[in-house]
Amino acid sequence: MVMGTSVLSLRIDHELLERLRHHAAKRGMSVQDYVVRTLVRDDFDERFQSAVEETERFYGSPDSGEGDQVRPSAGIR
């Protein structure tokens, strides 16, 4: 798999940019790195949740009467 980069330009208001700068600075990151990390994490969360839902469909829903088993989504928001 070949990984490349592209440019994404965003227009955001001053207040949001300042909040992003603050969050990034707390982590010792640039705003760009902070935003990219946040997007990657959100994408992972969505893909992980999809995998959990697929697993629940395969093994049965949490309400299927299997009281002794821990459902795959336990602890996931």
C-alpha cells in the first residue's frame, strides 16, 4: 500500500481555532497534528464499532438470553 499526502484547507472561526491551539499545546502538538490525530482516532472508533456490531450480529444480540456471556461491546461508549 502506497501512502501519500494531500492538502485539506478549512475555514474555521477564530474561537474554534483558539480552542484547537489550546488542546494541541496541552499535548505538545501542532494544530495540524492534533486535528489529524483526532480524525484518525474518530475513524478508528467508527470502524471498531462497526466490527463490534458485526460480531454481535454473528454471535447474537446482547438480549438473546445468554446471560453468562459478556457482550462484545461491553465498555464501549
